[in-house]
Amino acid sequence: MTGSDTPRRDPLPSQDQRTVLEAFPAGHPRGSWPAEEYAAVQRAQGMQAQVVMDLRTDQFLVVTRHHHPLIHFTEGCT
């Protein structure tokens, strides 16, 4: 079997997906505080928001995760 005959294996899709709610510049005079305050308001409204740092864009991101459980099939299902 040559390299071109090797079956392609794609990674499984992630079960956790993030949605960016808001972005704040890391160079803000108050640092991450604006992002933390925004995330606290979102959490008070029932959303599971957290602050992460995006090093590539130099921003604090307020994100929420959405967990998509795998679907399990049982015997006899068509």
C-alpha cells in the first residue's frame, strides 16, 4: 500500500463547542476586569460564561460552552 492508498482518518468532532459572547482588548487599562464583569453578568442570568485569553488576537474572550453528548444507539434501533 502506498501513501496515497492509505485511508484518511479524520478526527472525531469535538463534543464541546464554544461560543464567543464578547471580546475585550488585553491592553485595556483595567486588564481583564471588563471581561470578568461581563462574564459575571452573564452568569447571573444563568449562562455558564467564563473568561479565556486568546493569545493569537491578544484579547480576553467571554465564552460559553455547549456540550453535545454523543448519541448512543441500542440494539434493535433502525
